[in-house]
Amino acid sequence: EAQVTQNPRYLITVTGKKLTVTCSQNMNHEYMSWYRQDPGLGLRQIYYSMNVEVTDKGDVPEGYKVSRKEKRNFPLILESPSPNQTSLYFCASSLGTSGVNEQFFGPGTRLTVL
Amino acid sequence: AQKVTQAQTEISVVEKEDVTLDCVYETRDTTYYLFWYKQPPSGELVFLIRRNSFDEQNEISGRYSWNFQKSTSSFNFTITASQVVDSAVYFCALRTGANNLFFGTGTRLTVIP
């Protein structure tokens, strides 16, 4: 089954404790992206990757890191989480960067930083 | 700059009523794509439709229909004979030649039985 998976689905952590949210897709997609969803703000892009070893900042990259060492994986790293990073995070992938390519979204990761 | 506006934050309707969710977009690109996503209470994002800027034909899929009007930069979504299962947050989104998918802030639809 074609899908985007994220782990963990729920995470409660404390300020400053490094964490990684994993994202994996099995569709051989080139493009992957991370979004955060906050009430009243919709979804905003954090980082995206157009292919292996190619990543770039989205609209709200501060406090986050990403890597793309393999085509299927695109982990989101919070080196020193803060309470303002409490949010619902979505990973997405698409075949290419053109708008004709539908983005497939993962199930979401709900992160709480105390 | 790209922007998507969903002015309706929350809408409540009684079951079987029709409801229209508004979406207004801004872009200077001549080629772009518009999307609607549904986010049910379970939280996942469900793709509903994609429309490119060269295709202004309206589309109907069952109880769902979409009205795309470039003249007013709008891409509105109508649900006919609403059902309780339609209760969700609905997002309109815009993708241009760049890499970002710009989302509106969403409209929370509640269908009352």
C-alpha cells in the first residue's frame, strides 16, 4: 500500500531534549516536505527536499533541522525543543515538484513540549 | 506573493442543508494548482480535488462540487445535502511553480444531525 508513515504519532517531551520525528514513504517520490499545523494558522511549511541530499527552508524553519540521506526517509530533528514548537506535524511526499503532482500526507505527529 | 484566504473560520449547518466553503487565492504566477483537503476529527489530511489554472471547468463528484473562477480568484467548494460525516476542517491550498503548498487557515464545518 502506497503510504507515508510518521513516528511517533504522539510525543510529550520537555524543553531542550533533542528529538527526531521520522518520515518514510514507499512511493519512490523525489519531493518530501514537513509542515506544522497550528490553530488559526493552517499548515505552514518547515523544510522541503527535492531529492537526496537536497533540502531547503520553508516558511518556518527556525528551530528545526532535516536530512535526506535516502530517498524514502526525511526525518525532522528538533535539537532543543521549546514550548512554541508544540504543534501537529505532517510529513508529505510527491512524485515531483510540479503542482500536477498530488502531495501525499502522513498521519501526523502531535508533539507537546513542556 | 502567494496567499490563500478562507474567511469562514467555522460554519454550522443542519444535516441535509447545502453548504459552500469559500476560498480566495492570490498569485502572480500564470500556472498554478488549487487543492482542497479534508481533515476529519481523526486528524489525517484527505485529498479531495486538484484543479490547474488552465481548467476553469466546474467539477462535481457525488455530493461535492467545486466552482473555479479565475476572474474572482476563487475556488469554492459546495457540499450538497450535508451529512454528519462531512464534519471536518477543510483546507484550500495553492501550489505554484515553486515548491511550497500554501494553505488557507481552514474552515471548520459542523453538520448537526
